[in-house]
Amino acid sequence: MTANNIDLVEHTISSETIASGGMLTVKRDLVRLANGHQSQREFVLHPGAVVVVPLLDNGNIIFERQFRYPLHQVFVELPAGKIDPNETILNTGQRELLEETGYAAKQWVKLGLQHPCIGYSNEVIHMYLARGLTLGQHQRDVDEALKVFEMSLPRCMEMILNGEITDGKTIVAMMFAEKYLSQHG
């Protein structure tokens, strides 16, 4: 935090857990604002996640179609998943790619990270480009149903622009991947 942003920092006075589940915890904190007033903040604690842009040798990218219960619809997404306890970020990406798609990758490039819901969650999503793919057998969880398919980069970007792909983590990761690939091939 730079010195010129100190007047924006909020400090925790008290904290309570509102709900706690298998993956998420909901908190309510009483905070002191920089101007001395108090306010309340409700937010979700998330373990973090990894999204993978799996690039095939033919230039296409592996995507998934998956039903997402909160919105009751099928989305086009990149392979992704939450970071398990005591698991490295890269291991999460490798595990999720294999589990969901059956692919393993020889080369992993860290593209960056994103904070998808800064107003109500501490979630961080790490982004990787995976290359040198070889297909094996997927290892999906019993409660995981999805369809894997490949798509060209131009078609993906078209689907983002016309609203067919609306998943935030996928959009941001594809923007990073497109930039990386235009500079490094």
C-alpha cells in the first residue's frame, strides 16, 4: 500500500462468521473507515482458483460446456477449479485440466491473476496457458457433468464479443492468452 492511499484503508473492529460451508465462508465485519466513521462489510472467503487456457498444437483451445446451478444455465468456460488445501497453484491447474478434460500439458505459462468479485469476495483466480497437450482419460468427480470441445481463438473472441461467452474468468483469461500469443506465438 502506497502512502498516498493510506486515507482509503479500513480497519477491522470486530468480525463474525455468518455461514460456513464446504468451500465458502460468509463473514460480517464492523470496520472503522479512514474518516473515523464505522460501517459494516459482508463478504465471502474463497480458497482461490485456477483457470487454464489449454492450447492444442492445431491452434485451437479446449473449452467446456457446463451447467451452473446459481444461474440455471449452461455456460461455455475454460477448465478451472478451486485450490485445495496444501496444493500449489500450478498443481491445481494441472489437476483440474486432467480431471475435467483428460489432457495433460508439457508447458505451463503463468498469464497473471484476476480478482473477479472485489466488492464481496476475496477470491483470486490464477491464469495459465497450457501447451504441449496430450490426451488421456478424464477423472471427473461424480457430481461433475460437462462436455469438452475445441474452438479456434478467433471464434472464441467472437463469442465473447457477441455475448455467447459471458463467464468472467474465461473472458479475462482469453484476453490475457490472446495478448500473450500475439507477442510470443
